Amino acid sequence: MKANWDRAVGGVTGMCRNPLLPQGQGLPRAELRALSHRNVFLIDSSAEAALKPIRSPHLPAAEQGVREGVAWLTQRIPGDPDWPGMTFAVALASVRDRKAVAVVTSRESKDPLGDAVALARGTATTNAALVQKHEDDWRDFWAASGVKLDDAALTALWYRNLYFLRCVSKPGVVAVGLFAGLVNDEPAWHGGHTINYNTQQTFQGAFTSNHVDLAQPVEQLVADYLPRARWLARKTYNCGGAFFPHSRPGGRHRRDQDGSNRYKPCNFHVGSPLLVAVRGYRSGE
């Protein structure tokens, strides 16, 4: 798909083409928005749309179906001894040329499938006010900062990366891992949080671009881990304070010959996870 991004309104337009067909024969034009205020992709196009699961040998097969005319897909991610696991649901609703793809997880909903279906249907049937709200949000967002460099490519890169950060982060959500929305089912380092500097670097631009709120999730990540970090300090070093491992919730436990459990830490740069919190505090002064 050859697409043009309009940062002013947070939308992408383009023409899809089937590579198996001759040049000029392809799918109709499409306009896509990752809505600023809903976890929904809004697509305006006469092209057909469908949900397709990604098969992974590490996960149970996704379930699919149709409920009241809305296509849906659910995926269960099994837990482990200290994490309950989760489920997410994706729903696709179509009303004439408008498609809405909604995503809801068990982290924010007791009924991810039901809520995803309702969100997709409600978005697909809404009026122009929803699009106007989305575009107004982006105009306000870009009004907070901007750059104009001699190098047009670097200027475009700055805007695209800030747009991407806003799409994957906002106050109250889980901090994205190493690959954010670009992760696949075989990510390096499990796509998790390695806090030597990798996790934090995703959010560093939030401060220089005057969007400090986008860094809130990584501050919350550190705060949420603090109880375990204190437990690890007691169990590993028999001391007070807090021990944050390199890989959250990471590291590996091993049993010594005397039967005691020891924690095998990885290399860790203690100041790094606190840097984001300190910068956030200073930016708010």
C-alpha cells in the first residue's frame, strides 16, 4: 500500500494494490485513522476487510466467530506462577464503506469480547463528530511543540516518531516493551522491559517535545515493580532498599546446594529507571 500521512489530522490515505494484478488494478482507496480517544482503527474504504489470526507455536489457537454481524477474534495468553495471564479481543464491524476495528483486553474489561464487539459496532455507526473529535485532538497535540530542520527527512522523522509514541502511549496504559507495536510472535528478549536503558529510551522524547504525559506509563512501571524490588533486595542481599533487575520481571532463580533459593541478577544500571521519573518531576515544576 502506497500511503500518505497527514499529521495535522492523524490520518493515512492510500491506494492498495494486489501485486498479482497488473499495474492500475487493485483495491479502492482507503483512509485510516488510529482514533485518539478510542482503542479503534477507523477505516473508510469500499474494500473488503477481514480478521486473520497470527499463528504462534507458543500460544493456544485463537478463536473466531461472528456476533450480531460483527466479526471477532479472541486470543488467550496463558499465565505463569506469578502472573494470571490475559485475553484480548479484536472485533470488526462494517457499515457500508466504514469499518471499525476495536481492541479490548482483560486488563480493562471483564468481558473483552462483548466490549470489543460493542465498541466496534458503536464506532462504525457513529457520525462525523467522532472524526472531528479525533482531528481536534491531534491539532491540540501538535500545537504543543514542533520543529523545522534544514534536513526535511529528519524533520519528517521527528514528527513520525512522535506520532508513533502518541499512538502507543498515554497516561494509564501499560508501558510498551522493546518493540512497541512492531512486535511479532518471536521478539528478541521476549519483547519485554530491559531497564539498562532500552525501555526508557522509547519515552525520552516525551520531555523534549513538551509531551511529558506520554512518559507516565514507564514511571508507573517502576512504581508498580517496587514491592517486588524490595522483596528481591531482602531475599537476594538480605538488606533493605530495592533491587531492580535488568530484565523486568526477569532474572532467574536457582537453587543452591544448601537448598536455598538465590536470585541470579543480570547487569543493571541503577540510575536508568529513575531518570525518567526525575525528568518528569522536573518538567512538572
